Amino acid sequence: MPKNIAEFSIIDEFFKPLTNGAAASQNLADDVAKISLKQDEELVVSQDIIVEDVHFLKKDGGFKIASKLLRTNLSDLAASGAKPLYYMLGFAKNNTLDKKFYADFALGLKDVQDQFKLSLIGGDTVKTSEKLFFSVTIFGSIKKGKILSRKNAKDGDIIFVSGNIGDAAIGLLLSKGSEIYSGTKKDYFLTKHFFPTPQIKLGQKLVEKDISRCAIDVSDGLLADLKHICQESNLSAFINQNDIPISIQISKKSLPKNISLLDLISAGDDYELIFTAKKSAEKKILQLAKSLKIRITAIGYLKKTTKNPDVIMLDSNDKKINFSKYGYQH
Ligand code: ADP
Ligand code: MG
């Protein structure tokens, strides 16, 4: 039975335990949270909002919805190279939510915050008569002047990407009832869609080891997000389509019906990192991939051109591949 559960019982029962007793939260008993920083550190902040039927379906359940919300917000932090500290939660509820939804939502948050070592320090809870929506604002810290930025790529840099591109898109199709894969393969892609892994460790290591100053996470699509780097750094990207890492679960030669390679590489939601580095850093990067047990692939390079900065994709004969779709449009 749907219930109108009171704001303060929700905060006490479900949100207070997520503070882990962090002093910054002031035990959710004050008007504000309070974050202390070391002298040589900067605070890095990012916010995401998700809306029912646009970013999630209520039938996904509280666990999946909360988990993905925090994971995708963490991915923004990963792209900055910062270390996660805290987050705040905006919660717009309505009368369709029962206690199980809140309990599952809190479990979904707890699962992610335990894995990535951050705590809840505050938020706001409101009632809406319309669709549900939730927001997370995340706070991280980084050494002064070390933040990874889209505008920091340099002429001649190599472009690297972590993990696989397109897994989440396959997972989205499967979640909508597509039968292109079944069994453990299906589970693999659904997990990639509902529970993306933000590349927090990779981001931090790129900073720590002075490998890169430029990164972005793949939220809208590889081509779209790489284009942001191009525009902000005023360089063009030359990438080889054959080098783009597609899951080994998918055969590039025999893609499922109705899916092209371009669909995969212009699809969003993978939350991998694109970063750039000098060619001389390649060995360090391979070692890093090994120690983090992740895939890191070089897909091309950046170069100053006289034309507008753009992404240029080449086939195995170095011929330009024409495409019109870069990625997901908001
Ligand atoms: P205010 O009236 O100043 O907005 P509230 O009564 O909404 O304060 O909140 C009381 C306390 O509970 C605050 O510390 C606030 O940060 C916390 N809080 C409210 N909603 C949430 C939430 N969704 N997640 C975490 N903390 C929350
Ligand atoms: Mg409030």
C-alpha cells in the first residue's frame, strides 16, 4: 500500500545511517553540512539530477535507481581525478512510494558509498504531486592545481579510453526486452547498464602519477564526449575505428541485428574515462592498466588543424568515415 511517509521519519530511519557518523554531516541535525579541507587541497563539486521516465523507471526499484544515481555522479568526480569525500541527496517523493522503496534506495546508496568510501552529509526532501526526481551533489578533494580538465589536452597527445564502449547501450536494449543475448551474456550487459563502475581509481592515479591533465567521462557517447575535449582544447582528434575497444562479448564482425558499430560508439552511459597523455607516458599507462586490472586502449591522437576542432574517425585504410551522430543529445 502506498503511504505518505513523513519526511522526518524517512531522514531518521533511512538517511541518518548513511552519514557513517561523518562530522561533516552534523548528524543531519543542523541547517548545513560543514566540510574541512587541508591547506593544499581544492574542493571538487558535481551535481546530477534524474527524472522518472526520462532517466529511470519506478519499476527498476529503489536499489538500482539509487545505485546508478550515485555511480554516475561519482563518474564526474573520476573525470576530475578527485578523491570522493561526501555527497548530498535531493529527494522528491510522492505518495506512490512505500517503505520498501526507501529501504532499497538506502541500500543502493550504502552499497556504492561503502565501495567508494564516501558518506552522506545532508540534503533536502520534498513532496511532488508529479514524477519522482532525485539529485546527488558530490564533493571530492584534489591537490591544488592538479584537476583533470577537458581543456588541458596538448597537440600530439595520444587519446586513451578505459574499459569497453557500447556495453551499456546493449544493456539498455536488453532492459527494454530485446532478446539479442541471453544467460550470462545478458546478465553481463544488464549489469553494465544498471551498475556502471565509475573509474575513480584511474582518475586519481592519472593525477598521482602525473600521467595526464585532461580527461572526460563517457556519459553521452565516445564521439560526443571526445568532441568536448576537442572543442575545449582547440584540437582535432584522429581516431581509428578499429582500435575502439568493444566488449569481447560482442563480435565486431557479426553485430546483433539492428545495431551498427557506430550505434555502439555513439551510445552513452558507459562511464568509462577518455584521457590524453604524451606518447612517452604509454609504458606507465600500460603498467597502470595492469595494476588496476582494467583495459586501457589507445585509440588515436590529437592535432592542431586549421579547421574547426572535430573528431575524425578513420577506417583501416586511413580513410575518413562519415558520421552524423556523435552521441546522446540532452
Ligand atoms: P531545512 O528545513 O533547513 O531545509 P530540513 O528540515 O529539510 O532542513 O532537513 C533537516 C536535516 O536533514 C538537514 O540536516 C538536512 O541536510 C537533512 N536532510 C533532509 N533531507 C535529506 C536527504 N534527502 N538526504 C540527506 N539528508 C537530508
Ligand atoms: Mg529541507
